[in-house]
Amino acid sequence: MLAIGLMSGTSRDGIDAALIETDGEGAVKPVAFHAMPYDEGFRVRLAESCARAMAMDAPGFEPLIASVEAELTERHVEAVADLLGRSGHIAQDVGVIGFHGHTVAHRPERRWTWQIGDGAALAGVFGITVVADLRSADVAAGGQGAPLMPVYHRALAAGLDKPVAVLNLGGVANITAIGSDGALVAFDTGMASGLIDNWMQAQGDAAYDAGGACAARGAVDEARLAAMMADPWFALPPPKSIDREAFTIDAVRGMTLEDGAATLTAFSAAAVARAVAHLPERPRCIHVAGGGRHNATLMAMLAQRTGVDVRAVDALGWDGDALEAEGFAYMAVRRLAGLPISFPGTTGVPVPMTGGVLFPAA
């Protein structure tokens, strides 16, 4: 069926909307993609909502978060309308929408995760069944609730030489390793662009380090990097996940703009290198998706610190900007079919399980 996937990621840069045709198993055909950026004011309100949610003991009513959720949902309605218009399709052509929403807090150690976004409202606007809240069932069952992309990565990578890895670089980074026997191992590796963006916004009056140009002019402080990598989270065996707010830019305070950017970029790369050491088999190649693949300095550091061939997924004919949104469309179709979206080797859930709350078309 035709399915729409929607993703508002930890980079907080906007909404990715993808239309694919799939059976939720081996057949996947990308049809259209549209990215809708957030304005600076909304990014600030979204960041504040995340900070407030992380300070709460459990999901609940908070005025700012409720207001941001309503606005977030309206923006997703606009993104779906734009996607349909660009693709030449109408709502009646689409069987399901996979609506990730935005993660304002991720606390699997407390058995909860919180993605805001009104699935019922989205279903009502378009008359399309919506699958939302895709992580909570996994977390409630004892899993990490992340990463969820491995099931889609496995479908896309069916014809690639194994062992192989797919690395997603958003605000947080996660890796999917597909073994020579087809087994899946996946987990968050740490930060990707999140801290670099925070640094550029706080110190450089820029939303992000375009192309890694600022980091390229700086020098990595290896002592500070070693102190950051000494965090015990990196030594934990997978599966594991982490919230964007788990690390801050405090470790590089007082550095020049360029040196701070270089050190934070190296932090992201070093975390991936540590993750590769956790894998049961060393991958032949790491294929990189997400906005971070546009950062040439980060890509070079990844190759240097992992010692593995690192390439953007676009070389495979995949759209590295659309992959996550496509994945949630794929998972929504799997949810309708009762197929699993998370597994013991990807989130640590006890048994393979489906996920997502169904909001039927009005």
C-alpha cells in the first residue's frame, strides 16, 4: 500500500515527510519526499519543551508542552498536505500514516518515553488511519524503545555484502549492524549533530556547522575528548539508547569557536568508534544517513577513528535525508499487519514485538 511516514528528529530542524509503496516486508519503493524546516522561534519553544519534559517524573500536563504539541501537530498537517500536493496523490490513495511525533524526553530506565503529537487529530484531518506512539510499548516491556530503524535498514540492505552497518546521524547517532548471518544488532552510539548544533547556536550565531567548515579550522583537545568519552554510558554493552539532553557543551566551555566545534565533532566520531568495538562482527562498510552525513569533517573523522570505509547512503541510491521518515511509513504498514518492529537485538525487548497506537480514519 501507499504509506506516509513523518519524522521530527532530535536535531529539531524540521519535519521530514515521505511517501513510499510497501508491503511492510521486502517490497519498498520510495515515491516522494518533502522536508519542512522549523522557524527559529518554534525551535526554541521545542527545545524548552524537551528541557521541561526531562525534568518531569513522568509524562503529564505541562502548559508549554501542550501548546507546542498542538502547534507541532498543525505543522505535521501542513507537511502531509504539501507532500500529497507534490506527489500528485490524494488522501484517499494512502493506506496509513506513521506519525513519530517529537521526542521531548526518553527515559527507558524509568520505563517511559514521551513523543508529543496528536495522532487522532491527524487522522481526523485527512481521513487516513494513523499509527503513532511507536516507542512506548517497547519501553513498557523493558526495551530501550530505540533505535527503531533497524527493521527498515534490513529491508533496504537485503542485497548488500554482509557484515554491514547503517549509521544514522541526527541529533543523536544510532547504528544498525547486519551480520553475515542476517542477525540484527542496533543501538544509539551517542551524540551526532546535537552538541555541535548547540555549540554553534550558543557561541557562533549559526544554527549548525555547515559542512563542518568551522570544525575543520579547529584543533581537537584530546584531553577534553578523553574526559567526555570516560562517561560510563559508553562502556555499557548494547542494546542501549540515550536522550539528546544527556550531554551538554559544558565540557568545551572556554575554547575557541573552532576548537570547540572540532572537539565536539571528534566526540561524535569517537563514540561511533567505541560502538563499532561493541559489534559482534566488524562491518565491511558503514553507510551513513541523516543530516550529519553532509558534515565533511565529521565524515572524515568517522573514517579515521573507526578505521572502516565510511560512505553516504546516497551512493547506494537511497535518499539519506528521507530514510527515517520512510522507515516510519514502513513500520506503520507492519503495525497494520501485526508484524514486529523491535527485536531483542535492537532495543533489548524480551521478544520481537509490534508497536504503535492505532488511530482509525474518521
